[in-house]
Amino acid sequence: MLKGAIHSTESFGCVDGPGIRFVIFLKGCNMRCRYCHNADTWDPHSDDLRTADQLLDQAERYRGYWGKEGGITVSGGEPLLQLDFLLELLRKAKARGIRTAIDTAGQPFTRAEPFFSKFRELMRYTDLLIMDLKHIDPTEHRKLTGQPNDNILDLFRYLSDTGKPVWVRHVLVPGVTDDDDYLRQTRAFIRTLKNVEKIEVLPYHSMGQYKWEALGIPYPLKGVEPPGPERVENARRILRGEDERAPRAVRKPAGQKVDYNQGNSGQSPLNYSQPRSSGLWETQ
């Protein structure tokens, strides 16, 4: 019987998708984000192993609070690392008429098999993806997370091509992601997508620092203060498109230009002239 490695659950999630959500946090993550507030989810091993039905039975105890928009959100860690379990969980959730969302950074995504076929099947049972866009620049992304971002940007393109609704989240870290040039590059990329319903700017905080210390890992952003409200609003304006100076070609080390329309799939590239999504463009 397939079981998931669980970190924890939250009964009344209010910031994890539409409405009230039952949130399931899975174990395991390959990224090592310098601002991570859940470093205790990195290890894929867990003493809490549960089946999809056990989790859904627990979730449905709170179904009366979900209203017309609520449901379950699967987060982590990185839920796509437990792809087989995630597929079973969301398939069974849909069989129960439950609305579903996945909160992911997209790092495991690949168009190689067997992952890609399973992922396409997973999307049949997924209503919404809440995706972190951690850094648009490939070099800075690797410095921030320890991982490349080319496959993550490809996931954004794939979801756009297939019309799967996405919320974009961007953590604003002074000295790391709070840079107007990079923010405009991020906006330029978002403009190529047709499926973005919402954009959120999340101010950096250090509330997870104690978890690093408990694990005996030096916290890399010690002493960094949260961004001020004016910088948060600046990032919101840029990512919303209120600042129209977003470049079409962006800087890259060694002076090489990056075309964000260029995918890895051989499919037709998206075009900057496409209108933005008609969905709800919001920030929080």
C-alpha cells in the first residue's frame, strides 16, 4: 500500500489557495533556499507515513468550513518529489469531489520519462498550482537555492501551454531578490504566460531561523532584516506590470542574452505580444 512521508498537516490554511484549505506538508526537498523557513522538511524520511485515504478522511472532517472555494493543498518540502503518492492522493481527492491545489517550487520537473507521463496524469486531478518563482537569473537562482532554474521555467511554460491555472509567488529578500532589474526580468517572463491568475509578493522573514539552528546548520541570512513596506510595494508594482520598463532581453553573465520564450520542448515559443491572462492579477 502506497504511503506518503508526511511532515505535518494544517486544518485551516488561509493563505494556501482559495478559501479555507486543509494543507498537507510532505517531506523532502532538493533545494536549499537561503531563506527557507521549513528546513526541517528537507529530509525525505519521516516517522509519519500515511495513506491517501487516511489523509482524506482527516481532511473531510473540516469540509463544512471550506465553502465554495476551499479544499486541500499539498505543500512541502517539495510535493513533486513524492509524485506517485501525490498522484494517488489527488486522484482519490477528485473522486470525493474535493478541490485540489499543489504548492510547489517545480524543481523536480522534467519532460523525461517516466516523470513526464505521471505529471501529465497528475494535472488531470489538479485545479491550481501555487508556484514559487525564486529568482529569474540562472546564476543567482543557483546561488540562492543550490539548483538550476531552466527546468522550473520550462514547467511554467508547459502549464501556460496547457492552460493550467497558476498563482505566482516571489519572496522579496533584501540584497538577494529585491533588485529592480531582476524584478523587471521576472515581470518580462510572467508576461509570456497565459495562465497566471494571481501574483503574490512575500516579504522575507527570519521566523524559520530557529529550525536551522536546531538542525545544526548555520543560517545564511542571519542579520538580514525584512524589506520595508515601500520596497514591497515597489516589487508589487513591477510584477503587476504597473512599471512598464520590463525588458525583452535580459542580462546574463558573460553578456549573453536570454530569450524567455525559448523552451526545451520543441514546441512553438510564446510571444511577448500575447495579451496577459484575463484572470485575477493580485498581490498580497
